[in-house]
Amino acid sequence: MPVGVKRFKPAYPGEVPTLGHDVLDWMTDMLATPDREEYVPFVLTREMAEFILNFYRLDPVTGRRVVRRGVISRPKGWGKSPFLSAIAIAEGLAPVVFDGWDADGRPVGKPWSRVRTPLVHLLAVSESQTANAWVPMLEMIRQGPVFDEYPGIEPMDTRINLPSGRIEFRTSNATSAEGNKPVFQVLDQTESWTPSNGGVRLAAVARRNAGKIGGTTIEAPNAFEPGAGSVAEASAQYWSDIQSGKIKDGDSAGLLYDHREWPESTDLESAESIVAGLAHAYGDSANLDACVVHDPPCTPDVWPRGWVDLNRIQAEIWDPATLVSDASRFYGNKAHADADAFMQEHEWNAALSTDHEPVTEKDAVVLGFDGSRHRKKGVTDATALVAMRVSDGLAWPVGVWEQPDTAAGRDWEPPEAEIEQTLHEFMESHHVVGFYADPTLWESNVAGWEAKYGARLKVGLKSHPIAWRTSQVRRTVVALETLRNGLLDGTVRHVGNAALTRHVLNARLRQTRHGLLIYKEFPDSPRKIDAAYCLMLANQARVDALAVGDLDPIPMRRVYAPRRIR
């Protein structure tokens, strides 16, 4: 280990330590740009370089690699294959392992070969997929200085022997992959890795193997198809859970998630709008005089000019043979929602309220509740309580209780006492005029709420002012249609809560003999929709409250004691 200080010394405020600078220099010095007749040094675009700097980021005290798992999600043709090839080669040969701080407090790296024999894997669910990264990798080595600088390197058609270690590709036979200890693994095109082709299991095995020795992985998907259960979709959900706070240790989760897609406003009827959207999605890879993703923009005199012809892609998008969903996924890098989605993402986003007045204790509000109980098999459904202001249809979740994905979620039960307390506090602090709850599995609780709160409510049956069974299909069909129409015409709004958003976008429409109902994508899916039903119940309570008209609080009856007879 170099003689130096015990921790990182930043050269400027906010600087974080990374081995990425050395890795970038090594790539340029040692590797060739593929698909060239003559040798050209491999130089990354600015956004590729930024990913490298983040991927090799270090803890400023311990020097430990911060990122254990990377995801780089970009559209088709962006350059993921040569980019991943360069990282794979660097992991096998370059100084990517922390080796202390020098006298100036800067990080020093060493190759994996000084720690263990490096094994690098390129993983895919089919051999045709592995060729995407394998072919450019061979060219980068055979035509680059690395071939002469590292005696003993042998770039063969089926594997690459290193002076110490090897690089090889593997397909979805996860059983044979178990037990290997690769220092680095590329998971290519994970939007196509599904349970049916063994991709989900392969990804799980890859991460376990990497974790045994402090290795890392990088996924490189295009946009996934929602509901397919792919590895790319699961990774996107994992990132969303970190961002929403569902995973509490987000800072230590070790995930570097780098995704960019074309804007929601991209108009496929306008060539100008398509090209503008593509320029955002392709970033520095677009063949433009200046990029649109950096400020100041990247220019060819400083950074390599991009290679993607956006006008050519625009013509491909307008080709009658190109499906809208394919155009969105392949070129816009945007997941195209299923046709059976209850709400498309852009529809839900359009109902977002950003300028509403705060809810006060005088505002008439309504509630919707849907509860669950522990399931012996599979993931327990969520329990949720959603509120809505009567005057403007503003909705927000009071609470969403979901089974944790970690070991703490084993044998999880909805926290009944906490839920009861949350409801009690809300009822005490707000002017609640309506409250509909599906009593299924919560019959005794709902009966207690009716006895306790029923007299103050303006809507509901006299005998059962709160119980509202979603199993009564006819009226549920109508209530769902009313909710959807309200979201589309702007009479129902929401605050953008991540959990509520996730539940609504997870909901899938299914035709019944009485009309359309919402379901999970499949019965045992871990993707919850319970808060969507709560939103429906709250909205129906609001509709009924508006029909009543008089929403002033019901005065409490005074009880007079007889005068004492003297």
C-alpha cells in the first residue's frame, strides 16, 4: 500500500474520491475504438465518463467502493455495448481496486490480479445477446495497445485469457453459474430477462456471486415492457422504492441508477418534437453540434461528436411498420404502458396538483380504506387509507402499509394498532363527512368505526354508514369509471405521492360481464394496487357527499340532567 495519509483530501469543496479518473485514462491509453479500419484511441463521451466517475466512487474514509450495482439505461444505438466492453476489460486489467491514499490524499488503485485471479463475466439469456458486447470487446483488444502492453493476453472467439484470469460469456444456465466468484459481471439487455427464460434467476445468482468477494455488476437495459416481470423492471422498482423512502437505507443501498428517456411531451405526430425528444434521450451520443443534456452543452471541439443520426431514427419511427410502443421503448427509452392499464403514466401525471391550497380543519374531507391480512403464501396485500377534499377532489394517502421486501417482512402483518391510531388522529383533526371502507377481512374493525364515527358522517347507509363492499361488482364498475373520468377531466387531483402513484399505475383493467374492474397483473404479483381501490372509495364518498350538499358539521346532541329536587 502506498505511503500516504489515512483519508481523502478533496481538491475543491464537494469533491468525492473516485478511481474513475485513472480508469478513464487507462481506457483511452490501452483500448481501440471498435468498427474502425485503422486504430483510433477509445474516448468516451462526457455522460459515459460521468457514469465511470460515479461507478468507481469511494468512501472518503475507508476507501471502500460505494457502488456495488450499476444500471445504465439508454435507447437502442446509444453505445452501451462498447461502453460495457471497455469496463469489462478494465475490470480484468486496470487499477480498479483501492490501494490507499497517496501523500496528497488522492486515491491510488491496483488491479484485481494483486488481490485475486480476476474472473469477468458477460451474461445474457441467449448467445446472440452476448455477441452485442463480445464482438466489440475483441476488436478493442486486438487493435489496441493493450494487446502489446499485457503479454499473455489472448482474445479468442469464445473467451479472453488474461495474464492472470479471464473474460468469458455465460448464458442463462444459472445452476452452472452458482458458486463462481467473478469480480465483475455485465447483465446485458435485462429488459428481456424474465422468469420464463431464466433471466430473473440468473440475475439473482450473479449478484450473490459478486457479493461474496466485493465484486460489482452493471445492467444495461433498454426500456422494459411494464408487467413483464423483467430484471430491468425490478431494478427500476428498486430505485423507485429508494427514492420514495420505502427502502430506508437508500444511501447505503449501493445502487447507481442512470436512466434517461425522451420527455412525456414528445409528440409522435411532429417530426420536430420527435427529434427534440431523441436529442434528450440520446444525449452526447446524438450527432449534434451541441448536446442538450449538459449546461454548458458539450461541443465537438471538447468532447467526441456523437454518431446517432436523429433524423434517420425519426424516419424509422414514422415507418408504418414501426409500432408506437416499439418506437417509445427502443428509441425514446420510455417504458410503454400496457394497453390494459387503468391509468397511463402521462394521464396520471396530468392529474398532479402543484398549486392547491393547504387542507385545513374546516375543509370537508372523505376517506377510503382497503385492508389486508397476512397471507401464508406469497406477498401480503397492502393496507391503505386515502383522503380526498370534497371541494376540489384533491387526494392524498393518509397511510400506506406494505410488507417489507427484506427479512423483516417475513410473517408480516398489517400493524392494526398503528392503523387504528392513524385513523383516530385523522378523524379528530379533520372535518370528515364520508368514509367508505371495504370490510373484507376487517369486519370487526369497520363495525367498530361505524359505531364510533357513523353519527358524524353525511353519506352512507344508516345501518352501515362506512361498509362499502368492492365485491358488489355492478356499483364497483361504476365507481371505477367515475374515478377514471374524474382524473381525466381534472375534477380529481392528487399530490404526487410515490406509493399512491405506484398502486394506481400497477392497476390493470379486466373485462367482466358487468364491465371493467381493476386487478393486479397476475394474482400473486407483488405489485400492489390496494391504494387505487382506496382512491376509488374516497372518490365515491366525495360524489355522494356532493349530492347531499349540506356538509356542515353535525352538532353534538346535548344531554340535560334533571334538576335536583330540593
